[in-house]
Amino acid sequence: MAGVITTGTHPKALWPGVKAWWGQTYDEHPEEYIHLFDKDTSHQNYEEDVQLTGFGLAPVKSEGVQYDSEVQGFVTRYTHVAYALGYIVTKEELDDNLYEQVSKRRAAALAMSFRQTKENIGANVYNRAFNATYTGGDAQPLCSTAHPNTSGGTFANTPTVSVDLSEASLEDATIAIMGFQNDRGLLINVMPRSLIVARQEWYNANRILKSVFQSGTANNDINVLKATNAIPEGITMNHYLTSPHAWFLRTNIQNGMKYYERVGITFDQDNDFDTMNAKAKGYERYSFGWSDPRAVYGVNGP
């Protein structure tokens, strides 16, 4: 739908009697990508997150000391992408348009386009979490059963068999998360933070996590997920997830899921001297991705 907004674009704006205009802007969801990533800023063309392994277990000392070494591991590069969009309005359209609200809402509609773009770009990191075409620094997708360790071996942040969201599958996921190890095989304090679901799983997730007793049974057993506050930040519904039954647990690993802001959103306007057309545009630059897959446990629910 590229082109210049002229008097012929919406001719009804040139005539009195229109009661209301609709479809140009709507109420939006609050920002949702902020719950999926840790935000950082950048002042360069790209940023790199570099893994550094720690040390292994200490052996029994013989005569002398065994020495260990740190090793540089996987490198994740975040190359920032620029996004821009604008519109042009002729002098005549501005002069003859009888409805001021139509002109004012154009700027709001442009801002909405940028917000929706960012939400979709961010959510796509999760939408592609099980797609082997989209890999991270370790050459694996975000959620994989075969994330390699630099020092050898692999680890998983997804089950070998995909399962639907349920009390039992959530318990299994939290148990797996609590068993996460670092690159050298040492246990680390990793815990779930929040449950991320698409709108199709919103009610199911609430029944599971907010029931005092076990959901969907006649048992008198307590809901241990609720009783132990196993997922302290609760449920995050993301409207931009495209798989209706995939679900994710964000963990307390810092700087694992990353959003780099290179240039914040800016809006500018100007007039073209020759045509007298009015121009408005927006611009921003950023990148989304992940460095440490231990920051997420994902299940591609069937």
C-alpha cells in the first residue's frame, strides 16, 4: 500500500457528514517483549557475548597441585537491524481534509506500527525456538536436547518428547531446571521465574498454577507449584506467539535472553520544497537474541 496520501486516498474526508472514522488506530496490548528479554544498550554496529568456562571439581591432592584453566567458549553476535517507516501527505489533502482527527491519528498509527514490529521481532526468537534453521552461538536452536558444552558433553533445555502444558509437565520442567549445570559440570542455582504462554493456554495455565489443590482431580493433595511458589513471577501471556501450545519457563539466568537497543525510537517530520508535501517518518535500531540457553526451558507442545 505504498504511495502518497492524496485527496483521492479517502475522498470522504473532503465532505461533511461523516459521524466517525474507524480502523486507523486501536487500543494496544501493553509492552510484552520486556517480559521475554533482559534489556541492554549498545553504541556499536554489533555486540558480542562471549562464554568463559569456570573450573572443574577439585581433586584429591597428591604431592603437588593440579592446575586447571579457564577456556573461552561460544560467541554470540548481536547485529543491530534498522527499521524505518513513514508517510507522505500532499499539501492539498492537508488543506482540504475536514477532519482534524484523521490527520492527528496518522502519527499514532505510525507509532503503533513500530511497536507491533518490535513485539513481532522479539516474539519470533521464541517462535523459532525449536527451528534448527535459527541457531545461536553454539549452533543449536534456542531450545534443544543437544546444547554442547565447550568442555565436552551436552545439556538439554527441552524434553526429549514434547508434552502439553500440565501440572505434571510443569513439575518435570522445574525439576530439570533445578538440575542445570555450568559448562564444567558444576551444579548452579537456576530456578524458574515465569511461565510464558500463548493466549490459547492462558486459562489452562491459570487453572494449573492458581488452584489450591491439584487441578482437574478429585484428590485432596495440595498444588505444590502454588504452595512452594515455584514460579514466583507467575504467568506471562504473549499475544505474538504463533504456536498455540508451545510454552516456556524463563529462569533466573541473567543476560541469557538479550535485547540490545542501538537507537531508540525517533519520529521526524519535514516538508518537501518542490511539491509542498508533508513527510513524517520513524526510525529505530535494535536486536534480539540469546546468549545462554539456560535462561529458558521450552516445550513445543503438540
